[in-house]
Amino acid sequence: MASYPILPEKLLLISLKMYFTPDRTLTYLHDLLNPANEIVHPTNKDKLLLALIPDFLTIWPCAQILKEYETNLAATTRTPNPTPTFLLGAQDCFWESQGAYTGEVSPASIRALGCSIVELGHAERRAIFNETDAQTARKAAATCAQHMVPLVCIGEVTAPGPIASQAVGQAVTECAVLVRAVLAAIPDDAPVIFAYEPVWAIGQPKPAGVDHVAAVVQGIRAVIGVRAGTARVLYGGSAGPGLWGAGGLGRAVDGMFAHQIEGVREVVREVEETLALV
Ligand SMILES: O=C[C@H](O)COP(=O)(O)O
């Protein structure tokens, strides 16, 4: 019987959006996995996992690269059938698994190619393609039905005003609508990830302030409440090195998004330091 993926304590996600050509995506993945770059530490996998979320066209070759990587690792460490040291995700999926839905991508196919995470309801999809909370919730249910983890993007649209408490309350209220819709649509024991991405902080020169993120994430965790399945809350929105460590987001969230290879390496080190892994 299929089971849900087990989520580690901390997750670092890399969404390539539509930035790269296919060859560049594959080079990027090779660079992430290259031991010389000291990014992926297989011994940390119970506590910290990286996931790459490439475009649909490169999921298959990325899955092949990861399979070869895991096979070599298993041979080197003499561990038969080890749990993955690196996860693969998709940037969206449809809510049906098969049928006459031209241009859509089936969650069953995504799963068959080796993905364990599906990003859903990203602010860009909501703004450009008018995706709704109800559609995102249906997609989350379809993702869980394939025993993958929905990575649901939430976040307020308007930047905080001068009164911090009001800004936090408004943000939590906006996020809560989709959080509740998704939790009502998926099984209680299904793992789920919420990516708190304030819309006003995506693609900007700097991320949202730590205090704002910490307070909103606390509010989001209260909305999630107690459930049987694991729920992780990550931060996304111009995240990068320097955001995690002392006085940073490490105390508030279960992971972040990251991008450039150099930046990913630095973020991994910062998370490892707080976990005292190396
Ligand atoms: O997928 C990542 C989030 O949308 C954040 O993107 P960003 O780091 O470019 O702001």
C-alpha cells in the first residue's frame, strides 16, 4: 500500500519557475548534487531535505538524474532502498488524474515520474490565470490522492502598513481562507506544506521582515491547529542567505525557498548550524 512521504524537520525548496532552458535546469541539478559543491549532505536527510521544483518538461530527466544519484549513494553507503536524500516536485497539477483536459497535467503522471511534492496556488498563478482557493483545494486533494504532498502557497497581497499588529492580523485573515479550504479538502492524516509567501515580497530586492513573518506564521499555525498529518510552514519571498540564523527565521518557520547555487549552499549551512548537524 502506498504511503505518504515523511517530511523532515526542515525543508529547503527551489522552484525554478520558468527561468531556465532544459539544459540549464539539468546543469543546475547536477551542480546541486555535486559533492564538491557541498550542498546535499545525505547524512542530514532525517532533519533537512532539499527539493527541486523544475518545470514540467524537465521533471523526467531530473528524476533520472536523481535515480542515478540515489543508486550510486546506496552502493557507496551499502544501504539498500534508502529513503530519498533529495526530493522532486512539480509546479502545479490538475485536479483530475485522467481524461479530456487539453493542456493539463495529471497528478498521477507527476507521481509516476517520481515527484513527491506539488506546488499549488502560487501567487503568480492566482494573479495571471485567476486560480481560486476552491481550485487549489481540489488540486490539493488530488495531490494527496496520489500520495504526494501539497505545497500550498498562501500570503497577503498588500504590504504591511505602519501598525504591525494590524498588518499581522490582516495577513493571517487572508491566509486563513485557503488554509481552511485545503485542510477541509485533504485527509486529516495527509502531510501538507504551507508556503507563506507575502505577495508583496515575491521577486523583490528584500524579503519580508522577520518579526512580521514570525507573527503571521504563528497565526497560520493556530489556524492549522492539531491534525494527524504533519503540517509544515515555510517562508518564500526573496529569501536568501542571512535570513535563517541568529535572530532570523529559523525560530519561526520549518524551511524556506532558495535559488542560486551559492545562495543555496549558504542557506543549507545556516540551517545545519541551527540544527547542529555538522
Ligand atoms: O517560488 C518561490 C517564491 O515565489 C519566491 O520567489 P522569489 O524568491 O523570487 O521572491
